[in-house]
Amino acid sequence: MMAHKTIETVRQHLDELLAQDSVLGASLWNELLKLHPADIAQLFAMLDEDEFRPVFLALPEGIRKGVFLEFSDPQKVFCLSFLDDHARTSLLGSMPLDELTDFFDSLSDEELKRYLKLLHRKDREQVLSLMQFNPESVGGIMDTNVLTLMQDFTVEKSVHILQRVQPRRELHQQIYVTNRENQLVGRINLEDLVLKGPKTRLADIVRQNEFVAQVMQDREEVAKQMMHYSLTTVPVVGNDGVFLGVIESQTLVEIIEEEASEDIYRISALSPIKHTYFETSFTRLLLQRSSILMMLLVLQSLSTMILEY
């Protein structure tokens, strides 16, 4: 009863509450923050969108999370629409997994793609910001725009998400599984989602990865391991096994081509060119190759002189 009365009073004096420039406004704000999150959520059901936003943004972060959990799905969707990515990640991360997966069903396909990435994006960005990748390392060539599934998802939920998000075709055959901390747990194959029961948890069918690349590992070494195990994709992890991205088969081909070209140049005593012959000017090619041509000419002349002598 007291909570209902406080909410009614706050609703009537909303401008003063937000302005915090009067004794009444400050008093009402303190009374509001003392209420249970479920009671505070009732206030937002009475507000229009223009009032909803400033009141929610004014809440302390801890109370904001509790109130967010009490919102209906349409309220959650609206709330996320005006927040930045950091705040979105914080709120989504506070939701119990069963509620989070149910919430996904209320999102549009575009929203689902955006918020799925946000769940782990913060962890990835923190790890990536601490590292400066050598161009020859895995971190310099990995693809970070990768969809993963959480180990607590069921087969049914995973299929539903994949149908809506439609990740790139190359990653359909192997889908990487993580925990809530974005640590790599393993992988599943596409056929697992067809052959297993809809209520089966991914944690019960997850497979171990044949090879996991470390983010600072030399890319040529990783390419050799991919060929050894006949892998089309390889997961890349950072500190504490945090999933960062993948190396794909197309990248593997590029690595092999580059390394083979460098080996040929070394054998020929030539310095590699950065572009193709068609993209490199004649003058640059002449300058880069003239030294070896002159050396060969001198050697040929010496050989001729020796034979004649």
C-alpha cells in the first residue's frame, strides 16, 4: 500500500523528482530508491516513452539492473534501444539464462544479431585492447565477427537462433560453444542439431576441438596444424581461454600462398614484392631486380673468361 502511494506521488511530481532542485523532489527520489525493483517497475508502466528514458537513466546501476529484470519484454526492448553498448551488455549479462533465451524470441532478427554479439563483445574487446598483434601472429588475421552458442542452450533454442540469425555458410558446419564468461568449451557440428533431441543441452553433446590456436601464435605454425588435422576452421583464444575469433580455410590458403612465395624469393635471392606484377610499376620491378640481374651478368662474364683462358 505504501509503495503504491509513493509511486502515485512520484508520478504526479515527476518533473521535480528529475530536477532534484527541491526538498520534495529529493525526498521522493530517496523514497523511490527504497522500493523493491518490482514496485519501481510499476512506475515505468505508467510513463510514456519521453518520461521513461530520463527516469531509467537516472537510476543507480545496481537498482537499474533489478528494475530491468522486472520489465516486460516490450519494455526491455525499448529500454535497450536508447542505451549504449556498454549499458546493454551489462543489463543482458544480468539476466538469468532461461529468461535471456526467452527474451531472444521477442526480438527482431536484427536486434537478435546485435544483442547476441554484445553478450561476449565486452570480453573480447577487453582482451583485444590489451594486445598488440604482430602481423605474423594469429591475432593479426583472425575473424572476430563469429556467432557462438552458449553451452546451456538447448538444441531447440540453438536451431531457432541459427534460423533467425543465419550466420555465414562457412561456419555452419562447425559452431563453437562457450560459457557465460565467453570461454571456449568446445564445438558442435551442424548434424548434431539435427540428430539430437530438441531438449538436449549443448553441454551434453559438445565435442573437444582437435586444435585451438593461441592469439599470439605464429600464423604459419597454425596453418601447418590446420593442414595436419584437415580443419576448415580453427578457434582462437586469448587469456584464460576466452574465445576471440576463428581462422578460416580461405585465410589458410592465403597464408600458405604468402609463405610459399616468400620461400621462393629467398631461394632465388630476391626480395618479395608487396603487390602483384600487374599492380607493380616497371620502374619498381627494375630497381628491385636489377641487382640480381647485374650479379648474374658478372658471374656469366667471369665464367666465360675462365673457360676461354
